[in-house]
Amino acid sequence: MFDKKQKSYTDLLGKTNRIVEGTIIKGDIISQADFRLDGNLIGNFQSGGKIVIGPAGSVTGDIICKNADIEGKLDGKIQVTEVLNVKAKASIHGEVTVGKLSVEPGADFSASCIMKTITKNLMLNDGQQKTK
């Protein structure tokens, strides 16, 4: 009587990928789901979700994502469209482009930083666009 769309296997398990401590990946990672990295990535990372780099995790390469929590090491460029949280034990060297930035005391933040606001186009009553 009612057609229910079946959820995929990954929807049922949750959408967080995890790379555990002691794992080394050489190459690029592209994912739409959230990602937790406690191992080492030598390459680039791209996600439509959030990346969490744990205290034992490290990335040597570029990162593009929606949100990020960094507690480990990053050597490269990172572009975060929303919020980047840099924890006290984090070490970031390179270039950072963010919407919002939070840095805890004690973090090693040796990077150039550009903060970009998200612009919204609004239609006025007379049909003209206004950028907010």
C-alpha cells in the first residue's frame, strides 16, 4: 500500500568513515560522508561533510570540507566552508581558508588564514538581487 524507499546499507550503519591509528594511506580520499582520521594520510582529502583528525592523526596534503575538528597534525592547505575547530594539541602549518575559526590555547597554528563569509543572494521586491 505504501511504497517505502529502502535505506542503503551505509545509511543503516551511519555515515562516518574511520581510519584507525597505525594506518598509512598514500593517495587522495574523496567522500560525501563524515570522516575520522587517526592514521596518516599522504595526499589530498575532499568531503561534503566533516573531517575529524584525531590526536594521533596527520595529513600531509590539502583538505576541502564543510567542517573540521583538528587535534592532530596538518601540513598543507585546508578549505573549510563552515567551521574549523583547532584543538589545544593540534599542529597546523600551511594555508587556511575558513568561514569561522576556533583555536584553543596551546595549539600550534603556523598558517596564513583567510576568513570568508558565506554570501546569500536575496531577491528584493523590485526583482533586483541584494548580496547579504
